[in-house]
Amino acid sequence: MTDAENVSQLKAILHGTEALVNAAFQVWALDTTVADEHVEQMAGWGDLQHLMLSGTRVTDRCLPAISTFHRLECLDIGGTAITASGIANANIPRSVRDFGLYDIQLDDDAVCAIASLPSLRALNCNGCDLPHHALLQFLRIPSLQGIEALGADMPDSHAEEFTRARPDFLLRLDSGLWTGGDVRRPPGYGA
């Protein structure tokens, strides 16, 4: 199939959802009506590299289909009905580098599953209420270059120590944006 035919097929699957198909390898469905059945119809889409499902109607039911996207690099499932249990039991493609999980309450099993992704470089865990030990587990991922974790439990002294040890790492917490042991505080912080 040509790229044009692939795009046409993806558009047919997603017709009426308001999702955008940017190319044969990109689906942007932010805050659309995309649901599990749409993702299931895309199962096995070998070229899919970017899948933005934030704010859609998807649930754990779509995770087996997502596991078939072996070239997937960017996956955003935050703000959906996907659960920590679903993530823990899914086979998230090992190719995922950028992972959006905001507002999903992650448990230890989900944290372990996410931390096992070998290519992970950016993680959005805003609103996931990560306990300190879970955030530390993510911060130990060698390939990880940045994490957003608003609402996570981490004292300033630990954020400073960690970002000094990895000076090119970006760590965004409620206390500010940390890099190289320094922090840029949000306006009005501590006021």
C-alpha cells in the first residue's frame, strides 16, 4: 500500500471522530471522540509512530491493539479511562520514547512496566500523584531526559541532588523546573 492509501484507510477508520491523520504514521486525536473500537481497527498498523489519544474515550480495552504498533515512538494516553492495572498488564511497545500519562493514578506495577521501556526519553506524569519512590524509579531510567511530574512528592533537596548528578536532565515539579541542580520557580511560588 502507498502512503496515500494508508492515510486514506486511517481516515476511513477515524471518520467522524475529529481525529487528524497527519501521515501514514501519525494520528492526533486529542480531545476527540476516538474510542476503543477505532484503535482496535488500527491494530497491526506497522508504520504508526505517533498516537495522541489524550482526552479521548479509550479504555484498557484498546491496549492490546496499541501493543501491535511496533514502531510507535510517541504515545499519549493521559486524561483517558486507561488504568494503572491496564498499563501494568499491557505490552506497551518497547519503541516508545515519549509517553504521556497525565491524570492516570499509577501504582507500583504500572511504574515498573513503564520503567522497563528501554528507549524512554520523556515522560509526562502530571497529576499521577507519584509517591517519592515511584518518581525515583523513573529518574533512574538511563535513557530518560526529562519528566513532568506536577503533583509528585519530591523534596527540593532530592530534586537538586538528582539534577546535579544528571545536569542535562529536565525535571518539572510543583516547586519549579529543575536542571543542573538549579531551579526556576513558577510565578508566585511560596508566596
